[in-house]
Amino acid sequence: MMFKKIILIMCLGLIPAAALMAQDYEYIGAMKCKMCHNSPAKGNQYKIWKDSKHAHAMEALKGADATNPKCTKCHSTAASVSENLWAGITVKEGVSCESCHGPGSKYKSMSIMKDRKKALANGMIIPTEATCKKCHNSESPTFKGFDYKTALAKIAHPIPKH
Ligand code: HEC
Ligand code: HEC
Ligand code: HEC
Ligand code: HEC
């Protein structure tokens, strides 16, 4: 009886640990976000990003630099994370949505996305200055400083207010 209780308590203890491990959010790529974030009514986030320097960041790397992990880790979302976490994302898409908003495998469904609390609980990130400074820092060979407010205005892609 006592023994059974101990086993039960041990199992209960294991459930949260297992649940945590299952939460390895994966990177699905910007094309998956496009289907819901590319209409003028919603704010054209995909198009704004696609036309930005972030989407073309891999083009800045020439020759051997294009495959040098010391460069690609900041010029590409995919290259910045372990290949085990790739679920559709490509190195070529450059710095994409998930570098700033978190890997989308769990929050991408409509029922979760439309509920901010649920999205945050499933890996979505609302970026802050620190998110940008993972890449915009003096480790970048071309770094000339980073002003958050100015930079934020340059990449703005808000949902239009009704
Ligand atoms: C199935 C449709 C769908 C997909 C796919 C989707 N989204 Fe969303 N997303 C929504 C909806 C709906 C909202 C709620 C706001 C709105 O109505 O426009 C939202 C809101 C957001 C917000 C704002 C959250 C907040 O509260 O400020 C971010 C950021 C976001 N999505 C990023 C992404 C990213 C990044 C991807 C791809 C990894 C993605 N979404 C994929 C439908 C989707
Ligand atoms: C370089 C970082 C970065 C990238 C790349 C990026 N975003 Fe964002 N995104 C932000 C920031 C910063 C905000 C503003 C957050 C806030 O409201 O404080 C934001 C806000 C949003 C919002 C909410 C807007 C609102 O008015 O509430 C949506 C939706 C969104 N992003 C979707 C996307 C999608 C889809 C992509 C890719 C196609 C993408 N973002 C790429 C940084 C980024
Ligand atoms: C994963 C790395 C990474 C993150 C995170 C990131 N950036 Fe960038 N950003 C880059 C790279 C790389 C470039 C240069 C791309 C190029 O010029 O080819 C760039 C370019 C830019 C530019 C264009 C510079 C110009 O003068 O035209 C702006 C603006 C910018 N980022 C703002 C932001 C903001 C704001 C955030 C955070 C919300 C952010 N970035 C997050 C890597 C990143
Ligand atoms: C710590 C992150 C980081 C690393 C590492 C990094 N970059 Fe960048 N790179 C950036 C950011 C952010 C920008 C845009 C702003 C700036 O210049 O700091 C950028 C901009 C550039 C630009 C200018 C693009 C343009 O359109 O003007 C070139 C070229 C470049 N990087 C090449 C490289 C090469 C080559 C390497 C590897 C030796 C490298 N970067 C490593 C973050 C990084």
C-alpha cells in the first residue's frame, strides 16, 4: 500500500518534467505565418518583412561567409538554432518572424493565436530591446551602434486599428 503511494507520488512528479520536455517548440518558417498575416486588413506583416533587410540578410554574406556559422548565426533564423528544431524553416529566408516572435510550431493554430495569453503560453514572444540585441551588438563586424526606437520604427508592422 505504502509502496503504491510512493510510486504514485513519483509518477506525479514526473508528469511536469515530461510535459516540459515535450515543449521543444520548432521553427516552421515565415511561409506558415504568411497565410494569416499577409492581408492589408491584418497589416501585411509578411510583405513588410519580405521587403525588409531582415528577409535579405543572407544576401549580405558573400562566398565562404554564406556558410560560415560565425556569420550565419545572426543573418539567418534557421542557422541560429539547432537543426533538430527545423520544421520547415530554411537558412535562405534570413532573419524571419520566429527570431523575434519565437518558434511557431505550437502557437500557429488559429484557436491559440487569436488568444494572446494562450499564444504566450505556447512559445510566442513579444519582442523587446533585448531580443534585437542578440544580434545588434558589437560582435557584428559592421556594428555602428543600435538605437532601439529608431530601429523599431524602421521595421514596424502593426495590425491596423479599427
Ligand atoms: C491560422 C492563422 C495564423 C497563423 C498561421 C499565424 N497567426 Fe499570428 N495571429 C493570428 C491571429 C488571428 C492573431 C490575433 C490578432 C488578429 O486578429 O490579427 C495573431 C496575432 C499574432 C501576433 C500578435 C500577438 C499580440 O498579442 O500582440 C503575433 C506577434 C503573431 N500573430 C505572429 C505570428 C507568427 C510569427 C506566425 C508564424 C510563426 C503566426 N503568427 C502564424 C493568426 C495566425
Ligand atoms: C526583427 C524582429 C521582428 C521580425 C523579423 C518580425 N517581427 Fe513582428 N513584431 C516585432 C516587434 C518589435 C513588434 C511590436 C511588439 C510590441 O507591440 O511591442 C511586432 C509586432 C507584430 C505583430 C503585432 C502587431 C500589433 O499591432 O499588435 C504581429 C501580428 C507580427 N509582429 C507578426 C509578424 C510576422 C508574421 C512576421 C514575419 C513575416 C514578423 N512579425 C516578423 C518584431 C519582429
Ligand atoms: C537574428 C538576428 C537579428 C535579430 C534578432 C534582429 N536583427 Fe535587425 N538585422 C539583423 C541583420 C543581420 C541585419 C542586416 C541585414 C542586411 O543588411 O543584410 C539587420 C538589419 C536591421 C535593420 C536595417 C538596418 C538599416 O539601416 O536599414 C533594422 C532597422 C533592424 N535590423 C532592426 C531590428 C529590430 C528593431 C530588432 C528587434 C525587434 C531586430 N532588428 C532584431 C539581424 C537581427
Ligand atoms: C552578432 C551578430 C552578427 C554576426 C556574428 C555577424 N553579423 Fe553581419 N550584421 C549583423 C547586424 C545586426 C547587421 C546590421 C547592422 C549592423 O551593421 O550592425 C549586420 C550587417 C552586415 C553587413 C552589412 C549589410 C548591408 O546591407 O550593409 C555585412 C556585409 C555583414 N553583416 C557581414 C557579416 C559577416 C561577413 C559576418 C561573419 C564574419 C557577420 N556579418 C557576422 C549581425 C551580425
